[in-house]
Amino acid sequence: MARTERSIINWCQPNRQGITRLDSYYDPNERKYYITSQSVEAVIQEEIQRANKLVDKTGSESFGSPVTHVKHSTPTDKPADERKVQELEREILDLKIANRGKDYLIDQLKGERAGFFEKLLSANRTVGELERRLRQLNGPKL
């Protein structure tokens, strides 16, 4: 039995007698059905019993054994595999080089940032010293 969204929605809606197969609540705001796990288990058991009854009623014999999957051997192209391995090794090398370059650039940027902070602190001290001297020259304000 297919358990698609549509079949589950049909099981949530009442049939001609007004009976639903699943205990559910329809939320009109979210447009969803909320179903209980107990009713789902009950419906699954019903479907299993129906399937067993259908198999028993047919009484047909099975034809031989089920088909087993056969592994087909594929010819391996050694040169193609080697080329693929070489290509992947080159790609790994390129990525390693790119990562080293990024790390080097990040280290340089960190050094420059530290230098900028030192210059900024020095400039702030100089401005503060100049403001202090200017206040001394102007004298107290009344």
C-alpha cells in the first residue's frame, strides 16, 4: 500500500459513514493534519493484515526464486585511473599552495594591523599632550 501524502490525507478525512481511519486534527491556519502515533500503528497493522489476506486468497505458487543481483565486472581502464589520480594529486597540491598563500597574507595583515594600532595610540597620546599644552597656554576660563 502506498503511503503517500495524498493517501494519508485521505485517511484523515471522513469517509461516507463519517469515520476517519486516522485520529487527526486539521489546523486551518497551518493547513496541516496532526495525527496520533497510535492511530498510525493501528492503520499499518490493518494494511499488513489486508496484504496477508490478499496473498492467501490468490493461492498462487511463486515462480522459482527471486532474481539475485549479478555483479558485472567492468573493464578497468588503468590509464584513466592513473590520470584521475594524477589530476587529484595536482588539485591537492594547488589547494595546499593556495592555503599557504592565504596564511601568509593573513599573517601580513595581522602585522600591519598591529602597526596601525601602535601608530593610532601614539597619535592619540600626541593629540592629548598638545591639548594639555594648549589649555595651559590659554589659562583657566572663568
